[in-house]
Amino acid sequence: MVNDKTEIRILDIALHVDPNKLRSQLLEEVTLMEDHDTDILLGYGLCGRALEGVVSNRSTLIMPKVDDCVCALLGSRERRRELLKKDAGCYFLEQHWLDTGLNIFTEIMKGLERIPPDKKDRILKLTLKNYHTLVLLDSGDLSPESESVCRGYAEQYDMDLIRVKTDHGLLARLIKGPWKEEEFLVLPPGTPVTFF
């Protein structure tokens, strides 16, 4: 549970590009923070299996049972499953991810600088062919600029654009507790994160 003495560390989102680097950085941070009778809250899901093997030898690790940050921002794995049941071709995007360039649209463009524009567009459309809907996760502070960028992506790549309100309840419960078994992994010292 978070209190006045709680230390919060935020890692660079770019670490998600390489799960091994993210795991290594998390292990380093856990080692720096761990102490007997201390809980370490990990605001992550499995993140491309990057958290598998993360362990603390002296602290209890607590993390939500979610696949990734999309589930965490939606409040549960089930909520994402419901959205995907309606449309399996959803690509989820949150406005802060636009600022980092860590999204499918900017990632695809890397390395395509020398390709003629007409071919580049065709390659992009082929890459995105399984995505029909751009789901813009809205935390209530969505900027008009971010919405405009997403609308532009949706139009350019023939995708529907929908806004879905986020649900920070799961993240609030991570911070405040209690940590119910169906929602959280509570790992005693020496127990590594495993695939769930």
C-alpha cells in the first residue's frame, strides 16, 4: 500500500520495444528497492513476457494479472476480451503513446524512408490489413491534437475510430489494496513472476 514513504520509479516506455531490456531494467530496479517487509508494486502486465522471471529476494512483488498496459488501462483482461469479441481487428492506442512514437504507425514508417510514397502506402496498408478499428483509450484528458492525429490515422488506413473510456480501478486497487487473487499476483520473496 502506498504511503508517505513510498518511492515511485517510472521507467522509460521505450524499454517495451525489447522485452529483455525491460526485464533487465526491472530486475535492477527491484534489487535497488527491495528490503525485508517491503512490498514492491509493479504497474505492469506481462508486457510481451518481459516480466517473466522478475524476482525479489527480500520483498514481496505485487502486480496486476493483465497481459499488458492496455488491459491495465481498461481495468481488466475481460474488458479487452469483450472489445475484441466485437471486433478482433482492434488496435489500441493511448494519447501518451503518440508522444513516444511507440505505436504501430510510427514503427512501420521506420526503415521505409527510401521507398516511393505510393509503395510505402501499400506496404503500410498490407501491414495493417488485420486491423479494422483504431481504439483510442480516453482517460478523460484527451487532447484535441491527439484525437486529430488518431482520426487521421484511421482515415488514412481505412479504419474505424472509436473512443473507449479507461478504467483506472485496477491500478487504484494495486496502489491501495487489497490484492484479490483473481486480480493480482502476490509473490513472496524468492518467487519469480511466471506466465499466467
